[in-house]
Amino acid sequence: MAGSGTEHLRPAGDTLLRAENLVVEFPVGRTGLKVHAVSDVSIDVRAGETLGLVGESGCGKSTTGRAIMQLPRPTSGRVLFDGHDLVTLPSSELRRLRPEMQMIFQDPISSLNPRRKVSQIVAEPLRIWKRAAGDQLDKIVETTLENVGIDPAAAWDRRPHQFSGGQCQRICIARALVLNPKLIICDEPVSALDVSVQAQILNLLEEMKAQYNLTLIFIAHDLAVVKNVSDRVAVMYLGKLCEVAPPDELYARPAHPYTEALLRSIPVPDPSIRPGEEGTLGGEIPSPVAPPSGCRFRTRCPRVQDMCAQVEPKMRQIGLGHYVACHFPLDAIGPKPGAAQLAQQMNAMTSPTTRRPVPPKLVTPPVSGVSASAPPKPAG
């Protein structure tokens, strides 16, 4: 059940990014109505951590990421980044902080300027911020392209339409890395790519995170992908947070009915495993223009009670690092109905030792300007 509250937030001094009571609303023409895209969402990320933000399409994940970046500024709430409240900062001071925060967008091809060459696209942030010029600028661009697996010599004078989607996403990652940011928000960076290419991009993000000391917010609707890359997972529904927990805890013992439904919806590439009808969501899908009273998930929840329509649930702790916003959470101790089938599905997708998906270490073949060698490691 979707709710609000800040009990799951850690002390402000321990986090690089802390968003409190974030609200984003959009007017609906001249009707006087508003789309409640994000309603009282609070999240935090420690330096070097990866936060996975998941939920179905339209739940407000991407809007939350853009509101953190102040694109546009949220309707209300606070966004504390490295000790600065971005919401109240003057535009001039906010602009000076921009290089520390970057974003990787969902559609890699449309996020690149089709008229610019690859070298110009990656070099543009350096030119705008006057970080380098001449041979030094070219060297930084060349090194960054090599780090993301692009051959600079072959790609230097080519344009985005001459590359595949996976190669364009590598170029987008290079553009985000060139200013050495502290935080990168990855807005569904692999959802538009083939499965084999997804594994390559995920491997690349993990390598770049270690090499550049990055902090990531990974937005996705694929829970299997999020479990693989995240240190902490937050589940959203209709503009509200439902559950926050470490990935292994969340996947083994989901406490929120919506989280369990999401886990059951993960497809398994094994014909011997039949999807169960148990836990399938029904009911009315509400509109963000007129969200339900009380709990926003109550119109589809199999455990709904009268209290759910009257009182909005607050985020509360039910285990170590495990928080849920639900009046009647699933029993966190012992097996749940259908737990055997859920465990069978997850075991088919994960490594038996780590219980995390292990994508193959794939390397793009040496065609169309992509280097076949692994990204070089930094000196020292």
C-alpha cells in the first residue's frame, strides 16, 4: 500500500543525496485539475551506493528523478545534495552544481543531437564549463570514449544515427562521465535495448561506478535488473513509496502486496515453470488526477480493509533496513502463500550462491567503431 513518511531516511550527514517530502504536480490544461505525479516521496542515497527505484509505468519514477535534478523544480519538498538544498538555491548557484549531477536517459538515440559528431557531443560539457581546450580536451574525450568501450578513431567524426542503440547508450554514458560527476541518475537506461546488450550496459555501469567513484539512482521497471545492480531498492506506486529494503531482503520477504505482485510478474525463460494465478492484481486502476483516498493501492489490493480508505499508511520499520507503508503488511516471518513458486522463479533467474542475476560478461564485437577490448583500468 502506498503511503508517506520519512522513517526510512538515514541521518542527513550520512547521505550524499536526501529528498524529503517531494511533491510534483502538473496542471491539466484549463480545467483546474492537477496530475499528482509525485506525492510526498522521500529517498536518500549514500556516497558510492546504488538506489534502485522501481514500479510500473506511470508511477512517477522518472518524474522523481527529474525533480531531483530540478528539471523542473518540484512543487514542494527539499532536495539536499552534498549539503545544498537544490530547491531553494538561486539559479546561478544551482547551475554551478550541475556538473556534479548527470542523467542518462531512457532513449539513447533521441537524447543525442543528430547534427553533432560523437566527438562534439562528448566534448560539449567540457567546452561549456571551460574544463579543457585544444589537445587536452581531445585527450579527455578520447580516454572517456575508450573507457566506455567506443573506439575513438572510428567514432570521432561519425553521428548518432550511424550507431546502434547500445553504442548510442555508451556515448550517452561517456557524455555523463566526462565532467567527473558525483551522482548519475539512470532513467531506465537499458529498457530500450536488446537483452544481450542490456547485460553489456549493466556491466559497463558497474565498472564505471567503481572507476569514477559514482553514486547511482537506477530507475527501472524490471525488478530482475534492479536486484542485480542495487544496494537498496525503493518501490513506487501511483506517486507514493510502498516499500524500501535491501534487494535480497525485498526479494526474499516482500511485505507489501504490490511488491509481491511485481515479483510474481517477472517472466522466467523456462517453459517448465508455469506462471501462477495466485496474487494476480485486479480491481480498478486509479487515475493520478483523482487518486483514491487513504491508501492509493486499495482499489487493487487483495488485503484491503475499511481502514485503508480512511487513513493513509505511513512508512514504518518491520526489519533491519526494511520499511513498508501498509496497514496490513504480508507476514515477514515464514513462508507466504505461493512462496514456493515465487522462490522457484527467482532461483531460475539468479546465481545459486549470491541469489543475484549474473549477466554474462559480454564485449561488443569490433564493428561499427566499437572497441573489442575491455575498458582500461585507471592507473594506480
